[in-house]
Amino acid sequence: MRKGGMMMKKLYKVLLGVIVGLSLVLTGCDSKADVVSRNISREADQFKIYRRIVFYNGFTGDYILVVEGYCSLGNFDEERELSVTCKVGEGKYVKHFLGLSATVTYFAEQLREANVSPYHYKVYFRPTTIVPNVEMDTP
């Protein structure tokens, strides 16, 4: 094995250890409800939670839009904006952008139970997104 390849493997192992260690420290004092809530959110971000997201006009009392499926709500949306990304097939997704106003709001309803643990959590580790693939020249 090339020296650069061995170094990358060691770097991946160190990064994985740091991530797992930090996760354990940060969740060590959480209540069961906090851990379950976080686990459900993570599962939803992996498109494993079936939801109904309803957009409602509080002034007229009308439903404006209903999105239903394995959907994740936007995590980094602008103020007064909500993005909804849904899995529609194996490897196929759609993304909607919706504007919010003083009279338009939404609620997201989980339609099916989630099998998550109050004692364990998942870490989705994708080393290619954390550490770029770097070619190293060896003498």
C-alpha cells in the first residue's frame, strides 16, 4: 500500500474517533426526549420519516398547499422561507421553496411512528464530504 493511502486511512480513523467522541460528550447529559427528538430529526433528514406539511393562511383559514411523503424540512433556509425536499424514488428527489408571511404559516405532522432509541443515536459519517480526496506524491 502506498504511504499516502495509509496516511489517509489513519486520518479517516482519527476524524471518525473525534466525531464519535464529541458526539458522546455532547449528548451525555441530554434527556431521553432530547435524544429521541434529535434522532427523529436525523431520520427525517435521511428521508425515513413520513410527513404531511401543511401551509395554512391564518387570515382566510384556507389550506394553501399540502406536501406529503418522506420529506426533510430545510435546515439553512432564509428568514420567511421554507424548503421542503422529498424523496420520490430510489435516488430521485424534488425540492420545493415556499414563502412564509404574517398570515401564512405551516406545520409538519409525522404520519407514521419512528423506531428510534432514547439511548442510542446514529452518526452518518461520509469521509468524502469531510476530507477531500487528496493525491499525495511519494518519493
